[in-house]
Amino acid sequence: MQSSVFTDMQSLGHEQVVFCQDPKTGLNAIIAIHNTTLGPSLGGTRLWNYNSHADALTDALRLSRGMTYKSAISGLNLGGGKAVLIGNAADLKCEAYWRRYGKFVNSLNGKYITAEDVNTSSADMEYIRMETRFVTGVPEFMGGSGDPSPFTAYGVYVGMKAAAKHTYGSESLAGKKVVVQGAGNVGRHLIDHLAEEKAQIFVSDINESNIQKVAQKHSGVVIADNSTIFDLDADIYAPCALGATLNTDTIARLKCAIVAGAANNQLADENIHGPMLVEKGIVYVPDFLINAGGIINISVEIDGYNKQRSLSLVEKIYQRTIDNINHAKQHRIHNQMAAMQAAQARIDSIAALRPGI
């Protein structure tokens, strides 16, 4: 039986999906709003050259659902949303393109607040802001928080240290072999933290320019091949590229004790691969828990940005990681399920106070 948009929405619990197109600018967008129980949906805009519209829709649905859980487990009064734009960034990005997209965002009257994601920047958010106030991550000179990637990376770093504390008895990453897959903005900031703590770093990326940026800054980093990174004898695997890198094949090959990275939707199938990691004795820090630093940072912007407040909130990822590991062990469930239960429990408790939503 062929799937439909509605069956996909219903299976994941989505409230609304909006399709937008503008032939003059080449804009083709899908805005997915998963859940607004806790507040308006907030999530980045991803620009990617998808193989098909179906792939784009699947990504939008999965990512927006993850944003719901990310905000909920982080204690934010926000729901989950995500936008995906279909096409080649080099061919499409211009003022008119972003301003047309901003009009679509504005038409939702605040139910969806956008931000940066893959192939988008604070400069792009500046154009969107010309058409709507429902955008965060705008440049600092406009009173915004700018690029959220340093905060995402910092959250991954503290979550990784928490997982190390549980696994090795010490949070120190000195001497630990860490494989970072993906050296984009977040990956490079994470590598900075790891290098400062004198970890042994291996990095891979499909983009050669990203590799060169890392190599020029950190001479001790080992460049790894994308096809063999899962076979490396490492302590920690940090997926920081696109999702679904944890699947039946790759998990079988992993030799690490911890998986802690910034990518969204790391598990190809959470019901299969979450338990598979447990069976291998690998501590997995759920993606939407550990990579929440970026959304925490831009959420502070909504009420008036304060960098120190943002950092203090991001640092709470450390204790949430410990709590997640303990909850999973106590209830004999995999870490992804434990995090989803914690997030859903908060959503359900607030929903009970707001009958009818």
C-alpha cells in the first residue's frame, strides 16, 4: 500500500505540513509542524538537493518530530518544527529567494519560528527578518545571537564528557580516540574543544574544503576515509554530518564505547538500532538531547539575548546525559527510548493543563 502525506503525518503525530513554491525564485519548501503543546514550533531551515520530493518530506517530518523532543527534554516552552528547501544552495541563495521564503513563514502567524540549519546562515536569516519577525539566529548587530553552531558543539562536548564520566569514571577526554564524522561548522567547533583537551582526533568529511580547514588549524588531527571510519579502533564516535549513519551495517562495525555527536536522526531506525547499540555495550547519547545547544541558544534570543544565560542552560546537557543513561539502565530500555519518554512525559503533563489543544 502506497504511503500518503496524511498517513505519514498521522504515524508521527504531526499537526500541519505546508508546501510552498515560487517559480520566480525557484523556491520549493516544505514546512512541517509537529507539535505545539509547549509553545510555537521552532526549528531550522535546511537547504538540500534532495533526490526526490518524497525524500524531502521524510526529512522534514523526522526532523520536526526531533525538534519537538529536543525542546521538551531541554525544558523549553517551544514546540517542534522544521523547514526543508529543495535545491542546490549555490544556484538558489539570494535576497529575493530568502525574502519570498520569509513571506511564507510570516503567513503562519508565529506557529512556526525559523532559524539556521544545513546550508543556511545568519546572513540568510537577516533577509528573512525583512519579511517576518518569526525568525531567530539573526546577526548579533541586529540584537540576535548569530551563528548557533558554537553552542551546538559545546552542548555535544559537555554531553560527551558526561558519557565519558559514566563509562570511564572520569570526564576527561585527554588521550581518548574520538572519530568526528563531519567537519562543518558544528564539527569544527567540536574539534576545537577536543583538541584543547588533548584528545586524539580522527576526522572525515565528503567536503575536502572542510577537511583542509581542520588540518590547517590542528596539525595533530588524523584524516580518515569516509568508507572506513566505522572500522577504526576508537573510544568515541561523534556523528556530525547528516542522519542515519547508525544502521545495521555500521553498528556491527563500530569498536567504540560511546556514540555522542551533533547530527540529527542518527539512528536509521530507532526501534532496531537503539536496542542494537545496547546489545553491543555502546553508550548512545540521543541526538536530540545532546545537540540541543543551538536551539537553547536561539530560544534565549526570543526574550532578549544574553550569552552567559545561554551557556549556563547549554551546560545542563551534562546532567541530562547522566540522567538519561541512568534512566535507560534502570528501566532496561535503550537510551533513545529513555529520552523520548522523558520528553513525552513533559509534553503530556503540560497538555493536561491545557485541555482542548
